[in-house]
Amino acid sequence: MDKDKIIYDLGCGDGRVLIAYTKKYGVRGIGYELGWLAYSLARFNVWLTKTPIKIYKQNFYKVNLSQADIVFCYLLPATLKNIEKKLIDELKPGAKIISLDFQFPNWSPTQKIELTNKAGKIFIYTKK
């Protein structure tokens, strides 16, 4: 458990990935979601699971990511391309970026994980 570490989930949807990660690893979680329904579900799920996560209805392009130790994203390739520069400019060296199913177009992952039953892939990147 490392309560000093922070994971940001960009486009956190209903919050379940963020909830699972924070519970398993004991890190602090912050999620950003613009859709009202997904945002409301995320807030409800955080309340229901009593997980100490903050969920914001905010555009993640306008958020300062410099405090993040880990950034999780399940975003389409066009969005990943659009946030590459932001992540390079704002993340501290050593920060991890985890992308589900889609690779950043201009980066090489430091690790690839095949999920079971063809459920997808996880791409992990490390900010230099």
C-alpha cells in the first residue's frame, strides 16, 4: 500500500477501474468524467464501495496532471494522440501511463499485457 501515490483516471466512466485499482494497491484515486450519467454512476459507486476517491465532472484536458504517479486511460486512438503532448509536458519523470486496448501512436510501451479470453491488451508506458 502506498497512500502517497496518486492514480488519475481520464474519462473514468462509472469508476469501477479506479475503485478496483485503489482498493488493490492502496493508492489515492482521482477520476475525471464529462458525461452526466457516467459521472453520476461513478459518484454512486464510490459512495457504495466507501472508497476514498474523488470524482470530478471536468474536462481532463484542462486538469493539471503533475501530481499523478499513474494515469489510466481507456480512450480512443484520436484522443490518445491529442493528449500525448499534455502527458509529456505535465507528468513527472517515472510516472506510469496505462492504456487499455489502444496504444499511443507515437510511443513505445515499456510493457504489453494480453488479457485472458481475448479481453484486450494493456499498454504500459513510463515517462522519462
